Amino acid sequence: MSFFEAFTGRENEEYDPRGPLFDRSLVVLVFLLLSLCLVMVYGASIYIGDLKMNDPGFFIKKQLAFIAAGLLAAAGIMLIPVNFWYRSGRLYLPLLALVLCGLPLLVGSSVKGASRWINLGLFNFQPSELVKLVWIIFVAGYIQRHHEAISKVKVFIFPFLFFIPFATLLYLQRDFGSIVVLLGITFGMLFVAGGGLAVVIVSSFAAGLFLLAAIITNPYRIGRIVSYMDPWKDAENTGYQLTMGLMAYGRGGAEGQGIGNSVIKMNYIPEPHTDFIMAIWGEDAGFAGVSLVILLEFLLIAKICMLGFTAMRSKKMRDYMQGFFAFGVGLWFTGQTFINVGVSSGLLPTKGLTLPFISYGGSSLICMLMTMAVVIRISYERRKLYFKLQDLEIRTERGIRKSLTRYGGGSGRKKARKEDAPQEGVSDGGTSDTVVVNIPERDTAKDGSLS
């Protein structure tokens, strides 16, 4: 495999029949991140757990329960064929997600002025995390149906019009970060699908105006921008969280203070085990520890995107639904990793988004594990289809040879091969003949209609 193909997928997929039925590296990377998650959450929450709950291990126990629930949900999701998500993602899943997105405004609990959660007793569920998964399914299915007409303005713009109700509900919940992430995912998927550059630029400009209006009409968002520009100017108020995060990184240095030895987590920074967990980890494990987390996130995202690009480019097994779903997941994880690390290190204004598979919390972790289950299912289905096609080619080749031997004889066999090869797709090279089988795509709207 060339260096280019390692990151952009392969046109000719080949799998070892003696190998696993899915990409095991995806599972290994997820479990490595979950292992680091337990270490990081325990180190960041041990003090606040003892202070507030009289139990140093309170938060790590809950995180273990979230991981168990997420793995259980992922095991169930892995049994569902990808085609089910394609069919239900056209209408039913988006409508269900829209209803869930509106529930926090009606029956949700408010935390620090934001109404984003639904109290389920054991934990607070944040529907916007599930909306991200459903939205990627919807856009991937939309591209599958309209990929030949995606450069047309009305086809390109339809997902953004459909996104307006979601954006409105998220805006009322003061979940500005999820709006930014979902818009970024949508632009990235549609651009790679073939959206014209001019259409993308105009749409990006319109979305930028909307985001700018959302910022300037809210004083607390303006305060975050000001504190981002100079956090030390108001270090006791709007810049407090960022300055504490920067101090944590500074104290960590290259090798860190040691696991659990962070000082900043001792009531100097609010909720150190959630949005600013990377800063606490930077103090504990230093630059080396932070680099390890970013490397694992990068490898996971690269593997997911490679799977997606392979599904898009494959000659025999091209599937845009599978390809763009995986690519959308890669964009999702990339965006949240970049924003979370950027916020805690001062590269971006303060915004509460979780670090994939690392930050404490149930909603994000469970939904991301469910998402990875769909990605692994895609890997499984592609390998299963590959082995099925290989078996079909072998049986077809044997049938052709048997027929030629029975009716053609010696010289007649060579003549039949030469005459029939172009019609039957049989190559006359070497000792084997290959039958190329074209897999029909899902129903594709070539006329660009939005049905």
C-alpha cells in the first residue's frame, strides 16, 4: 500500500481470509483510550470526589458504569445491518432526534444557565450527543441518494435547511458548541462529496454570518471572546478557567508532576474531570502524556477516515453511505478533539465540548461507543462482502472452465477464451481468469430530486 493510500483509502480492497472479520485495530485503539480515560478521570477527580461526595473514587465508579453501559449498547448496535440505518435515517431517525432535542427545553434540568440535559435518575442525558450520530447517518444517506447531483445548489443546500430546526433548539439550549460541530461535519461531508467550491464558499459565508450574530447577541459569549484574547486581564472572573488551565500545563512541563499529583485540580478549577481534563493530565503527565493522548486520537481518526475513503473509492464494493458515515465520524472526533485541546491550552475561546473517549460523562461516552459500533459493523460488512465476491469469482471461473473443457476441447477452448473474454469479463492472462462483478448501488436519484 502506498503512503497516499494509507490515508485516503484503497481502490482495490484485499483482505486475508484467514484474518479477522473486522478491523481489530479500531477496537484496540478504543480500549487504549478508555484505559487512559480511567487513569485521567481518577487522577483529576480524586480530590473533588473526596471533598463533595466523601468518596475519592466516586467519579471513577460512575465512569466505569458509563463505559459498561456504552459497551453493552455498542454490542447491540453491532448486530444491526448498516442498511437499516440507511433506510431509517432518511426520515424516522431525524424526526426522533428532533423530538429528543426539544425535550430538554420542556422537561430538562438547567446547569449554569444551560438547559441541555434530561435527568434520567442515574445520570443526566444530553440529547445533542445522540443528535450528532443521527445527523451523520442522515447526511451520509442523503449523499448516497444524491451524490451525482450534489454540486447543484438546491441539492447542496437542502441538508442545511433541514438543519435549521435542530440549530434553533440547540441555540435555545445554549449549546453553541454542538451547532459549530454539526455545521463543520455537514460542510466537510458535502464538500468531499463533490459540492462545488463556489457553493461551499457562499454557504460557509452565510453560516459564518449566523454564527457571528449568535455571538454578538449574547453578552456572555462576547465575554468569552474578550477573555480569550487576554485571559490575564480578568484572571479572577472571565479568564479564570483559562488561566488555571495554562498554569496546569506550565506546571506539568515535559514529564509532569506524576499521576494524581496535580495541584490545580484541588478546587482551583471547577469540574477538573470534564472539559479541562486535558489540562490536569498535562500537569500530571506533562508533554509526553498529552502527546500520547493526541497520538491515540489521531490514529483512531485516521483509521476511521481510511475506512471511509476506501468505501468511497472501491472499484468493486463502492458504498457512499458507508464511506461518508465513517468520514463524518472522523470529522466529528477531529472537531471535538481540536476544540477541547484548543480551549484548555488557550488556542480557542472557552467552549464546553468533551474529549472523545476521555472526558468524564455518560451521554458523550455512550453515544461515541455506539458510533464506533456502527463503524466496526461497516468494516465487518465490507470484509464479508469481499469474501463472498471472491467465492463467487472462484465458482464462476470453475464453471467457465468446466464448460469450455466439455464443449470446446483443446484448441476450441483457447478459441472460446479468446472470443468470449471481452463479453464475459474474463482476462486471458496467466493461469487464472477473473470475473469482475459490479455491485449495484442503492437507489440513487440521478435527477437531483430531494425526495
